[in-house]
Amino acid sequence: MSFIITADCIKCGACIEICPEKAIVEDDTQYIITDDCIECGLCLKECPLDAIKANNNKK
């Protein structure tokens, strides 16, 4: 399983601060989760808007 950041993201930075691998980076319009993600789920729990979702369609 992997995670995706949805359009509900307001770029508050909570996920970036909690990520132990620094796998969340700022894109032009929103944050994205890179391939460095270890799928720990900390970002999912930290997001105040539930803008991070599980993505079962991992490559």
C-alpha cells in the first residue's frame, strides 16, 4: 500500500514535519509523496484534514 495526497491538502506542512524519510515534497500546486516513502503511515495520522489517503494501486 502507498499513500497519496488529495486535492483537500491546504499545504499546512504537518505531514512534511512528521515524515521520517523526508519523502513529502512541495510541488507547484500541492505536496506529493515521493518513492522514498517507507509507508509508515505517520503522515496519514498527522494530517488535520484527512487529505492523505491509502492508495492500493501502487505501481
